[in-house]
Amino acid sequence: MPVVELRGIKKVFPGVVANDRVSLSLEQGEILALLGENGAGKSTLMNVVYGLLSADSGEILVDGVPVKIKSPRDAIDLGIGMVHQHFMLIEPLTVTENIVMGREPGRFGVIDFKAARDKVREISTRYGLKVDPDARILDLPVGMQQRVEILKALYQGARVLILDEPTAVLTPHEVRELFAVVRSLVNEGLAVVFITHKLEEVMAVADRILVMRAGAAVGETRPSDTDEIGLARMMVGRDVVLDIEKTSVTVGAPVLQVDDLRVLDDRKLEAVKGVSFEIRAGEIVAIAGVSGNGQTELVDALVGLRRPASGTIRLKDTDITRASARSSIEAGVSHIPEDRHRRGLVLEFDLAENLLIGDHRVAPYATRGIMHTRSVRTMARKRIDDYDIRTPSEHVLAGNLSGGNQQKVVVAREIGRDPELLVAAQPTRGLDVGAIEFVHGQILNERARGKAVLLISLELEEI
Ligand SMILES: Nc1ncnc2c1ncn2[C@@H]1O[C@H](COP(=O)(O)OP(=O)(O)OP(=O)(O)O)[C@@H](O)[C@H]1O
Ligand SMILES: [Mg+2]
């Protein structure tokens, strides 16, 4: 008997059928990969299972019994846990404190921290999670924070674990470690739903694969019965080019010149220690290192979000070492930030407004402080079209788009501005194969047009 079974789940949002009578079953001891293009309805379906959204119709059965899941509390009580792409941990607190939070205290309203700590350590050892119960969240790298989320779900008694794009934020090494953890979970009898866009991961980790397209489940397969090309075709409904061809471009004059740059991090420690490099017109320079080695501080300094301690940054003939974020945009620097929620988008603004951020004071969108709604709308519609942003209209709030479509909005805006220098951090994070193909094409196009590109990526293949 399946641990979880969905029958005909339907969920409609204004203008979109996010889930169109989707059925699936999940067996104990298996890893089910959920695959589909950006906006296909994967997160919606799993949010229904976890009680964050309620379906318009359809049934959920747990251990063969029909259940109503009205909140995450209900889901947790039924043994269903979920780890979101954006973690929900409280940074100043320790691992144990985060894990016991939200759990009812013991008798007399007292939380038994000693017992909690022992249990955290025990679960951590059992599944090879290697998390220190006393570490503070803010001192842990992203991969470890994710393990804390997994540990929290296990502590709460999860038998079913849903992971929504867990590898998007991880380095290749952390990905391999996560796979080992997930394997040991299913070996102990748990069931795991794994959402990812990376086809090689699906092939490596899944027992079974369910493909969704435009809200509907369109097929099921196993890694032994398909390959990456087959999966891409099932997802997109057409052939996708998985390798990009780079044409050769003649390199021109320097666009960006960085000289002996020193930048401090938030703790006032020197994170960028006297870095010098240049990027010429028609060049893409990539930084491949593991995050936490000064990339963030370097990027912040380049785009005007952090004042360097010393050194110079020149964009063509302009010294932008101490430029503000706005004057850096005006000078011709575009930035695709690492964290689209914190920096890339205003989730409460609609799509057209988000596509305009940074250009909202300049022609043709505004003159002397007056906004030209018509030209804004035309621009928004064109970019939605060009970048295949899946949305019913430009009036949808950014927060209501699927994760990948939010990323496309940021990319569309930053490249659409026609910059001299594009600083792109993880530009294809969370994108499906078709969208990656498109964004890579756009970046190569910038290069062909004699622009300079700084690419920061965890993925060696992308580089
Ligand atoms: N709260 C909401 N309000 C309105 N529309 C929504 C909301 N949440 C999701 N949608 C829409 O439902 C559709 C499915 O979105 P969902 O987030 O499930 O996609 P996804 O498969 O997870 O995509 P991605 O790979 O980009 O994360 C999208 O068209 C999205 O815009
Ligand atoms: Mg999603």
C-alpha cells in the first residue's frame, strides 16, 4: 500500500490551472523525482500535500485512509515533512533550539533541552547527517542548514520527506553528500519526494520519475528506461539542446578593470584581499570557487552595494569604485543577484513593476518623474514574451510566480537593460532545461555584442 496517494488533485489560481487532476502514489522506501518545467505545478502539488494550500478538489490518502490536511501541523502529525528551498530557520539560535521550536514542551510547559539535544544527536548519527546540535545556524554553511531542516522533519517524526529543489543552493560536493543522506533515509523505510531541474541528478538518485507539464501529470518512468534527452523531451514536449555551442568572438578593449581591490565582509574581516583583474568587451570571465570565499563581497563591491576598503573599479572610462547601486546601474552595470528573494525582486509588487526596477526614473518609462504606463506595459509584455515567463498577465504579483519564473523576471530585467557589464551570480538557479538553454544563449549573445560578463557559478558545467 502506498504511504501517500493523491487522486485527482486540482488547484486553480486566478488565470492558471496549477494542478489539473493530478494523481500519484508514493511507496515506502522509494525516491520519487518530480520533474517539470518552471510553472508546471510541482511546488503547488507538494504544498497541497504539506497543508500549505488546499486543493479545490481531489483526495489525499495516507496509509490507504482518506485524510484532510489543512495545515503543516496536520501534515506533520501524519508523518509528512517538507523542506523548502528558502529555509525557515532562526539564525541566532542553535541547531537544537531550532529543531525543538514549534514542538509542544513537555510536562509543566518546560522544554527538556538535554533530552532534545540527545535525540538530535542520535538522529543525526543514524542518518549520517553529522550536524553539531550546539552550533548556531548563522555559523553553518548552506548545506548544513539544509540538514538541520531535514533533521527537524525527522525529529518531528516524518516518514515522508518532500524536498523542493534541495540541490539548487548546494555545491557539487554537498549534492553528493545529500544524495547519500537521502539514500540512507529510504533504506530506513522513509519515502522521499525530490523536486529538481537537474536531469543528471534525477538519473542518479530517483527510483521513479513523475513528469508534470502545464499542471498535469504527463508520464511516469524510471532511470533505467530513459536518459537525459528522453526526460527533457517528456518535460518540454520537444527536443532540447543540452549542450551549447560557443562561437568565437574577437575580444575588444577592457570594459571592467579591477585593481588591488580590498573589501571587508559584515564582520569587518577582509574577504577580498587585493584582487586585480580585467574583463574585455566580448569576454565572459567566470568565478568558480565555493561560496563564502569572498565572491559575495566582490560582487557587492562591483555593483555598488558595498564600499571597498581600498583599490579601484573602473567601467570603461568611469571610476565606479564608490558608486551607489543606482549610479552603478546608470554607468551600465547589471546584476543578477544570488538571492532573488532578498535582492532581485519585490514580491509584493507586480511583474511590470519588478521588470522596471532600476529604470523607473529614465526614458522611455518616465520623464521628469512621471511614469508612462503605456511604455512600461509594452516593455513588460515584450519581456514576458521573450523570456517565456509563464504568467496570465503582467499584473500578477511577483510572489505568486513559480520559483523559476521569478528567476526569469530578474534575468529579463537585467539583460533587457542592455548593460556594458553583466554580473551574473547563479543565473540559471532553479530554471528548467529549456529556460537554461535560453539564458545561456542570452549571455553568449551579450558577449557576441561586445559586452563584458562576470559569471559566478557553482556548476562547473555551466562555466
Ligand atoms: N499563490 C499563488 N497565486 C497565484 N498563482 C500561483 C500561486 N502559486 C503558484 N501559482 C501559479 O501556479 C503555477 C504553478 O506554479 P508552481 O510554483 O507550482 O510551479 P513549479 O512547477 O514549482 O515551477 P518552478 O520549477 O518554477 O518552481 C504557476 O503558473 C504559478 O504562477
Ligand atoms: Mg517550484
